[in-house]
Amino acid sequence: MKLITSKICMTKDVGLHGNLFGGNMMAWADEAAAIFARTECNWDLMVTRHISEIDFTKAVKVGTILRFWGTVDKFGETSITFTLMVDDPKGNEYFRTQFVFVAIDEEGKRTKLPEKK
């Protein structure tokens, strides 16, 4: 797996019980996935098509460093399918999910990805 990015859980990111809001985690995961899709496909215009189930297995507390990792499952003519995993430096895994991103043109229509080198 390739390291995509890292985030630190801050006080502004948590709810009343001191746990990271799930919506924040999902937004961070989608941002990391977009970075991964764009860099792996060498194409800037990529959009989220599908995210598989996310099962939050551990609470994230303030001060936790989260690492976002990606590995390609499949390249298509117009899309990329990959697994995104979130963990911390202590070895705790928070979830794995599969993303599908689709390449679009300037008009928002699906387009072919450039050939992989």
C-alpha cells in the first residue's frame, strides 16, 4: 500500500463524546481517495463514483494521527478501483473500503484515461 496523506484529529473535529465525527473521517477519506486517483491515473479531472461500506471499528480521539493508504485493485478505460485503508502509527486500523473514481472531461462527461506508462 502507498501512503497518501495523514491527518491529526483536533478538538474542532470531535463531538460531545470526544470522538471524531464520522462525517469528518468520510470527508478526509474521500479527499485522500481523490489524491490517490489523480496521481495513479495521471489525470486531474476525477470524481467519486462509488464508496463501498465503511465500518468504523474504533473511536478516534483528539491527538490521534491518521494515515491514509491506497492500493490499486483495477484500472479500467475510464475508471480506477482501489482499496483505501486508514490506520495510525501505533498499528490500529480504523477501516478499509473500496473506492471507484471516474475520469471526466471539462464538460463533466466520462472520458478515457491516458495510457499507463
